[in-house]
Amino acid sequence: MLVDNGLRVLWLARTGWMQSGIPQCLAETVAQHTFIASLIALDLFPKIRASGRVFNESKVLKMILVHDLAEGVSGDLPKWTKELVKREELEEEAMARMNLPEEISEILREYLTMGSYEAKLARLADLMATWRMAIYYKQLGYEVDEILRSSQKESLELAKRLGIILDED
């Protein structure tokens, strides 16, 4: 069941924050990240609709909700590890072990391949959630400059490609 997979990420701290010196008790969990990314998408939807773009909001939210479920099986891998392993194979194996409904597996595959506007919009919300948490941790005095810079840069670049104008702060 999806809820069982969701429970696995409920308390799973995101590795990048701990590697940046955030104590585990303060580190954002995968589930918290998903929640913030969902809220960011909801904030973006009116702006995108106002531009005349037609897209499937429900699909975007589903993608965000399930995009990190595989981490309940694999753990939250550090960024450098993701660059060394065959991430697609790892995520396919995790999806198989989770025994997901076919609709959810298809949504995940679409997200992983960035095969639609909805997938790219879900990715934007994902990046912006990391950017927002980096701002929060920076305000608390933690050294998260690299994550802050990279998530801001990736967010702004993807938003530009999607025709979305973001505030830079």
C-alpha cells in the first residue's frame, strides 16, 4: 500500500542537510520536503494558469507526492552518490520492491524521465522546496551556501525554460 511506503520516509532525514551540519533532529525529512514541494506547487498554479498554460494540476501533485517514495527503500542518497550509481536502475528496483499500483509507477516513470510539462513543474517545486529550506537553515545560522546556490540556480534555470518568472529571494 502507498501509505506503508509513505511511512518509510516520514522520519527519514535528508542526507544533504546533515552533511551540511544540520543536526538530525532539525534536518528536514523526506516527507516534510514533499509537503513543502506540494505547497510550492499550489502557490505556482495560479501564476501558471494566468499565463494561459494548460496543465494537469492533479498529475503534478501526484508526482510530487510520490517522487521520493523510493528513498524509503534506498535511503536518501548523497548527491555525489547519485552521480556515481545508475540512478534509473536503482529507482526501478526500488519501485519494483514497493509493489506500487501501475498508475503510480507510470507517474513515477514520467517524472523520472521528465517526460511532460507536469513532470518538469513537479521538479521545479522539488528544487524550490530545497531552495526554501536552504534559506531557512541559513537564517538559523547554518552553512548551507552550496545547497542554497545550487538549488536557487537550478530553480531559476528550470523556471525560465518553463516560462515561469520567479522572485530571486
